Amino acid sequence: MCSFEESVQHTMYANRYHQIKKLGRGSFGTAFLVHDTKSKHEKKVLKEIYVGDTSPNESSDAEHEATILSRLRHPNIVRFYDSFIDGSNFCIVTEYCEDGDLDQYLKSLRKQRSRLQMDQVIDLFLQLLSAIDFLHSKKILHRDIKTSNIFLKRNHIKLGDFGISRLMMNTMDKASTFIGTPFYMSPETLRYDGYNMKSDIWSLGCVLYELSVCKRAFERSNLVQTMEAILRESPPPLPDRFPAKVQLLYLQMLSKDPDKRLGAAELLEEFGQIEIKPNPKPKLSSQSSTPNLDINPTHPDFRRSFSNSPIVNKHIRASLQVPSSPVHSASSMDSVDSFETTPSGLNPPTVN
């Protein structure tokens, strides 16, 4: 049985996943590092989510959506491997990103009074945009974009937890999905005016600001002030070192009017055209295990070839074409057999 007891050791899940250690606890449950005994003992992450007593229909819906999510393939999305319901818990197995999350890394930079260089910000943001463009092209909303859901693995961005909030919508009380301080929530979400793709874009704007200055755009001293800032205040400007085009795109992402925000595909194209020379400064030191993200022109894992390559971007955009249809959840996508974006013969994207 899955359990929230922190003292449980050597737990085996589904006769397959052997618990190594607890990684942390979030708004939707607890994450554990596990060995997959049926996959050469590969390390994976198992998220254990308490859902209470669910009806057979609700359990079936959650499992069906999890199956759809497991078919997603994108180099900047955390791989979704498996899911199962065990008693009062819903367990999800995903890829393990050993280098931590973006929130931890930015906090370490702020503690050191350091920051990412402008070219690094653009490169990392392009990877994130690519992931969101892919999801939106499949009519899938993330709903919970924030730096703690953006992971780092071998100098690449990996967007995670995009399925959990939606998977739980039918198995948890709606009020309970509004958890934590809404640093990245859009004005329309706070007003309960509905959530759509442009709400994800707002969250992206918040992440771009945080990448730039290592602090949250609308963070205030308490929850009420934070919500008021999101609803009524203008977004803080990016540092002057960013060119006017980046400033304009950023402000459009954080427009109070969702209709004035560009879509992910448009943003990916616009940011992909931005050329910024790497700043050859010494590497940043970090107290965490997170990889150093400073530019090193001789490092093969940090090239700009993916984000600004018209050939790769054209191939990806062509592979993501889907018929125009209303936004819906993954459970209505019965006709989709597989989502694959890694072009044949191309290596995983790298950033320069």
C-alpha cells in the first residue's frame, strides 16, 4: 500500500518500484526516489497522492488520462511512465531529474547575490516555451507552471507535473486544488473566470521574470497582497540589460487581458529570432548539486543549436500539427496513438 508515513522504509510499490528515499512533499502529495526493478533498476520518481475514496468511474478516468500522458514524448518534458491506484492513493511514476529544480537553483543564485546571464535566460526560456508549445498543440493545458515544477537534467529544462493537477480534478474537491501562494496564477484564474492556454502564458511570463532577477514578480508579504498585486498592479519591468523586444514580449505575456497575450507558438518563433552574444564571465559557483548553467563555449552540452535552428524548429512545428479543435483534456483524445517529437536522426536538443 502507498502511505504518507515518512518512517516507512524499504517499501515496494506495485511489486515493482522499490523505495530508496523521500524526495519531498508538495501540494498534491509526496515524492519518493525509487528503483524500477523491471527496468534494469533504473531510478525513477514515484509521486504518492492521497485522493480518498474514489468511485470506479473516477478511477477509470484518472487511469485513462494517465495513459494518454504516458504517450507524450518531448525532450523538455519530464517523462511520464506509469500510474496506478492503491487504496486511497494515486501513484504516478515519472522520470528522475537528478539535478534538482529551477526554484532551488535560482534561490542558490540569489543567496550568492548572483544571476543568470541574459543569453542563458533566453536559452532556458526557449526550452520551456518549446515544451508548452508542444502541450498546447495537443490541446493540453499545464495549469501549474512554476519554477518548482521545472527540473534540470544535464543542462536541459524538463517541465514536470503538468498532468497531476488535471488528473486530480475529477478525484479531488475543486476547492482543494487552490493550494499555496498563487505566485504564478493569472488574474482570470484568481477571479475564477476559467483557465485556458493564455493562463499558461501568464505563468510563463512570471517564470521569465524569475529567471531574469531570481525573485518572483508578484510576491508580497502575504497571500492577500500577492493576489491584489496580480489583479491590479502592473508587472515589474525586466532589467535594462534585456533588449526592447524581450521587454515587449514579456509585458504581453503578463497582460491582464488574456486576449492580448501571444500564444506559445508565436512566442517560440519570436524568442527564437533573438540573437544575444554569450557573456564570457566566470562560472557561477553553487552550493547545490544543480549543474552550473553558465555559458562555456567549449562545453558540448550547452549549445544554441536547438533554440535558434530554423531546421529543427521547422521539423518540430510540422510534427506538432493537429486539427483545429476546442481545448479539451487528454481523456477526450482517444484517437491519439503516440506523441513523439524527437526527429529521426537528430540528437536531443542542446543550447549554445
